[in-house]
Amino acid sequence: MSDQKRKAEAFRALHVAGNPLVLFNVWDAGSTKAVTSAGAKAIATGSWSVASANGFADGERIPLALAIDNLRRIVAATDLPVTIDLESGYGETPAQVGETIRLAIDAGAVGCNLEDSFPANGSLRDIREQCDRIRAARQSAFFLNVRTDVFFQNGSVDQALERARAYADAGADGLFAPGLANIDWIARLAAESPLPLNIMVGNDTPPLRALAESGVARVSHGPGPYVLAMKALEEAARAAYGVR
């Protein structure tokens, strides 16, 4: 078994309902080394953070080649499993999405995030269309964490569950539901989803203990770590320049 496959199996095993994998999202090799040294069990990129650190807006505006090159440097900076946020897959067709995932796996990733919304306007893709994209990604991915944006569209748990079941049948390994903070809804989604549930930390997100007790299997910090780091950098620079 290759080292990458061993890491992929270890990464999959970290998704335990009630004992969630915590991912403090990184954006480059330097942040990867810092988070690795802090005791992380796995490394995850955040698309917003990677884009911003390289001078781009989120929404697949950072060139795919640059994102993959950045991924290679991240993989080289740690011995931990690495998963990459690839937004909507950088492709109009399922075949193009599959090629994007292949590039990420070839660069050393063991997992990928794949959104079910259009990067241009955030509207949701048709479920059948997204399932075709998942099947194409499934051909290369070790752990495919499919993100549903229903809660960014004021959607319901029932809508999220409909997508979770379809995505599981298409080959997804995890369900990522950003924008969901209601603990009762989280508990229901975790209990009824056929896929391990990933929640993203935000201003209104319940504490980690409550998420664990609700059956969450993965907790991501999204752009939070990058925003925190940039704020600290700005404050230090202001102090150095004597600016209040």
C-alpha cells in the first residue's frame, strides 16, 4: 500500500460521529507547518483563505494551476493527510470536474471538498447534475466531502437530507453543511444523513462539545484562521509603526 493510500485510510477513520475531526484550515506551506506543530491530525485548505492569500477573490477566481501548485507545497510541508477545498470543481462538465480531482490526488491530496452550487452566483445545482459531477470525481478521490449550500439559500433539513441521500448513492464520503448553526437541526441532520456530517465554525456555531454530542463527525474552521492571522499581523504592524 502506498503512503498516500495509508494516509487516506487514516483520514477516513478520523470521521467519527460524536468525536469529530477538527480541521483548522490552512492556506500555504507556512500555515500548514504551524497547524501541524500545534497537534493537528489532518490538514485542510480553505478556498477563501487560499484565494485571499494569493490576491484573488473566492469563487474559483484563483487559477486552478496555482491552487494545485500551492497544494503540492502544502503536502510537502507535512506528514499529515491533506484535503483540499476545490469549490465547485473548476469545471462545466463532469469530465472536467473529474480531471480537477485527479490533479489534486496526483499532487498528494487524500481528500477533496466539492460544492453543489454555482461559483458565479451561489445558486444550487440540480441534484441529478451534481450527482453526475460526484460520480466523475469519485473515479479519483479517496475521500470526497460534498458540500451542500442549501442553508445559504434558507433551505431546510429535509432539503439537505434529500441531497445527502442522493450524494451518498453517487459515491460521496461526507456531507459538508456550512451555514447551519441550529443545534437541533444539526442533530437531526447528523442522525438521519447516510454520510458523516461536517459543520463549519462561524459566529453562531454551537461549541465543539455540543456539536460532538449532536453526532457531528467533522468540524472545519473555514476562513477563520486566515482572518485571525491577518488581524494579528495588522495589529503587530500598527504597533511597529506607532499607529493606533
